[in-house]
Amino acid sequence: MERLAYRRLLEWKNNKERKPLIVNGARQVGKTWLLKEFGKREYKSVAYINCDETEAMENAFTEYKGAFTEQ
């Protein structure tokens, strides 16, 4: 069964005026699987970076963490 979310990713990919993609959602619903599967099927190569588990990536965004919280 093809997921609705996968079809929406295809629409995003095929839109010539697409903007950066942000995928939000509840925990444990398949976001990571979906994006990895989409990358594998639709692109020749994919880079997967988990910012929660990669210290260098977590540190790259440290200065921005407070910018989006209520003061």
C-alpha cells in the first residue's frame, strides 16, 4: 500500500518552485523510515544525518536553539 505521505513527497520533489522540506509529526510514526525510503527510491545518493545522535551536527545548531523558544 502506497502511503499518502509518500505521494506528497513526490509532489514536493516534482514542484519546480519547491522550498526546503521540514517533516513534523508525532514520535514513532515512521517519519525516518519514510524519508529514507523516499531517498532510496527517488535519488541516486542520499545523506542521512541525525542531529540528535551526531554531536558535531547538534553543536552546529546550538546557537539557534534559543532563537525559536518563547522568551
